[in-house]
Amino acid sequence: MTEKEFIETYDIKLNKQQREAMKEVENPVMVLAVPGSGKTTTLIARLGYMTKVKEIDPSNILVVTYTVAATKDMASRYLDKFHEDECKIEFRTINGICSKIISYASSLYQREVFTLLSEEKDRNRAINVTFQKVTKRYPTESETLEIGTKITYAKNMMLTDREIESFDTSEIPFSDIYREYNETLRENEMMDYDDQMVFAYKFLLNDDRILSHYQEMYKYICVDESQDTSKIQHKIIEILASKYRNIFMVGDEDQSIYGFRAAYPKALLNFEHTYKDAKVLYMEENFRSGKAIVKSADEFIQKNTLRHKKSMNTNASNTGIIKCEEILKRSSQYNLIYKKLEEYSKSNKDIAVLYRDNEFVIPIIDRMLKNNIPFNMKQKDCSFFTNPVVMDVKNMLLFAQNPKDVKAFSKIYFKLSLYLTKGEMMHATKMAAEKGISVFKAISESTYIKESKRKRCGDIAYYFKQLNLCKGEDIFFYIKHGLKYYDYCQEHNLDVKKFDILEDIAKSLKGTKEFLERLDCLYNAMKYKQPENSRITLSTIHSSKGLEYDSVILLDVINGLFPSMTKTQMEKQENKKAALETYEEERRLYYVAITRAKEELFLYNIKGSSEFISDTIKARGI
């Protein structure tokens, strides 16, 4: 089949840059594709071109995608486009490839492969057991999540023991937990998904039989979303492609936003160094967003330094709208956003609220639930509710409701400037339990505790009494200033921004009992909420990757939150290289967010508080 016949037969509609990418089949090729540039369409067309025009054996083609869902979608689109009943091209995730390699190695060595921890709950259980063994306490949900993320990062980035030790804190000895976790898995002949890649890479590196087998199988390798690929994943792909060198990588370092999962955009930046005869192609036309959105996004990302020079453009007739509303404080945006969502709930347009962290959206969820407005959530993450600050607040309120609650008191006494020793606390709680009296009454009657401490406890007891009597809007006045808990948080580097969300939830409630009930309600909503028939989507920016919406609202684009540090703060960091990488990834995250919008982009700006919004406004000329 000729190229002309191929294009006519299969109705291939590509622009000049896309067609060039389609036709580059041999040798190392990297395609840098801006958001909305039709990279999947182009990749599918290229696969058809390889099999129909170049007559390459489809069984020799491997397509690597980031998720299982993406492999299924791409395989389906290929079959539909080229009218095939059976797909001989192999579409796989890296983990899928590694699983094959390990199974093949197992058959060669005639040894059973390790059991895979395929369920997240099983991995979390292993982490929890290890955490408890090392620290002598059970982790919170947020700590389990944090440890799991760091384990993935360490294995995917191929970190040394010394580099792993840098994750240690006074509260969490990560390196000890990491070591114990891996030893436990090996003793039980188990592996996690990250181990799959570690083991497979070692097999390829150390056994020529295994390497040769897969090099002959995969003579042509195509990698989609290559900016999200980790260091060890790039190493696996590199060694597989080292013989025939027919490697085709599609990606965009400007959209690399998974640094916490060990995404390695340096592989794209170093592509021409790794492959000396590499060809770099560009797909720079955005077919998704209106002109104003494309222009602002392009000018914004141009200020990043860790990138290839390229420029996004569009020929869309849609002009695009960017609306920026000035607000006085963080909480002001919540009602404005809710009113916007209420308005759009009656329209036929898709609208998404995008945010950096799941906790940012809790005040919006609170309003949506109260007013029975249906919405969909892209992911479930309840770590906010097990954050140390939130747990402390809950225990303070539980103790305020029940001054005899010795369990709650034992968790908070040392955070309230009571100056009690652990021994004094245990004495007081034991006395309270035996006599059936409040903890503070036990303290006041105790001769074991000094008078100065008893007086201090009496002062604090007053604030707990007021806390139980006050309206919801006053709860945090007593917690922050009466109990001095805000000072404790600052002294111990705890996240005081949690108070913004907690205060917003509390302000419309009657008191402590209702507040605790509301927290439980929100926790259950975020953990168990099922998809609804709604045009409204609430999603982290990470989960919105690859998606698009008619309208997008960005939440909490505020210096200190998003970005977590300003450019000035970044430049003052001791490790300037690491700080720059972190700062620019946050800029990339913002870039991905605004390029999800097709027609409208809504921003809320506390005057002078957002570098990102300022840059967007300048680019737009508003």
C-alpha cells in the first residue's frame, strides 16, 4: 500500500507536523507534543503507517502507555481505525512488560516467581505492619500514604542508601522502615509493583538470554506520555531498544507533573545525548482551547528553563475567555465557586474545579452536599482527616464534650502548654478513671502535681468548658488562642493552613457536636461517594491530565499553597538546583491545569498573592 492509498483508505487527517511524525519509523525519534495537539491520533496513524505502508510485522511493535486504561483505549482505537478484528501490536504498561520478563526468567531458571502485592490494601497493610514494628506505634492514613509514595519514589529513581536516608525525619525514620519493608517482602517471597521493575531491569542487565529474547521481540518501541516515565522505566526501555534503536518517544516535558511518583523529564531533555542520531520533531498546534487560553498558557510556560524551546499555537475560531476575580481572602472564593457551579449545574456544559491537593476542595464539597447539587469526584483521598492537626482538633473537641475522656486527653495534653510530665498525666488520668471524675478535677485534687501546674490546668479547663458551649464560628478562637494550639503548630512546623478549611466548615454550625458530625459526613462523602449523572467534576490537576472541559475553575492558586514557594523564595534556597526543579514542576502543574479548558477559565486572586495568576493576567493583557 502506498502512502497516498493509506491516507485515502483510512481517512487520515493530519497537519504537516503530525504527518511528519507519522512517517518517521526508523531510528530514534522524539516528538514533543503540546496539550491538545492530537498526539494519540498521530500515534495511532503512525502504527497503521508502519504495518500497512512499511509492512512491519505488528508482532514486533511494542506500544508503552502510562496506565492500563490507556492501553485498552489505544488498542481499541487502533482496531477501529484500521478495521482489524485482532490486535497483533502489543500495547502494555511498563509493569505489564516487566511482569512478562519476570515470568520468562522464572521459566528459564525453573524457579517460582515472587507473589505480587497486587492490591493496594495489601501493600498498605505491609507498610502499616512495618511502620508499627519500627516506630512502636500505628501510622495514620496520611502517614501510610506518605510512606508508600516515598517507597515508590526511591525504587523508581534508583536511589542510593544515602539518598534514602535524606527522607528521614524526627517523627518518621523512613530509611529504617524502607529497609524493614523490603526485607519482610523478600522473607515472604513477595514483591510490590515497584519491585517488578527493579527485578526485570536486573534480569535484562545480567542475563543476555533474556535481553536478546525481548530485543528480538520488540524491534520497534513506541512510548506514549514519556514525560511521566520514571528513571528505572526509561532505563528498561533504553536497554530494550539498544539493539535495533527504533525508539519513538512522544511526550512533553512541559506536562511532566508526577515528580512525587519519580517521573523523570530529564530523559526527554537528554534524549539527543542518549541517542546521538536522534531526530526531534514538534507538534505545536493546540486543537482544544480558545485563543486567549492558548496564548496565556504558552507565554506562562515559556518562562520555565528546564525545557525544549517550542511554542504552542492555535487556529481555533474559539477566542477563549479568561476571567479573573479579585477576592479579599482565601475563604471568599468558596461561595463564589459554589454559585458558579450552581449556575452551571443547570446548563449543558461540562465544568471542572481543579485543585492541587484533595483537601483544597473540601469547603466546596461541603456546600454542594448541603444544597444537594450533584457532582463527580475523580479520586478518593481522605488523608486530610487523619492529618495530625485535624486529629488534634478532633481530640480537643471530644475532650471538651467529655472531660472524663482520658484517651483523648492523653493524646493532646503535651500540646497545650500544661507542662505536665508523662508520669503526671498518667497519674491524673488513672485517678480520673478510678473516681469517675473529669481529668481536670483529678488534677486539681492531686497532691502529686505541683500547685503552679494545677493552676495552669485550671486556666485551660476554662477554655475547654467554653469550647463546648460556643458556636461553630468561635471554635477555633478558643483552640488557636485560648488553648494556644496555633503556637504549638508553628513551633513544631505543623501545617497551619489546615485551619482555613476547618474554620470554613465550622462557621455555619451550632457547636462542637455538629462540627464533629460534619467532619464525619465529609469524610464518608469523599471516601465512599459514587459517580453521579452530573456535568460538574471535582478533580486534582494530576487526575485531570489528558482530559478536557468546556469550563475550568482553578482553586487555591495562592502563594504558599500553589505554588508552595515563590520564585524569590526558590532563589534563596541552599540547594538551588533542587529548588528550581520543584518550582518549575509546580509551574508545569498550573500549565496542565489551564490547558484543560476549552472555552472558559475562571481564576480567583487575592491581590498580589499569586505569581501564577499575575503571569496569566500579564499574558492575557487584563
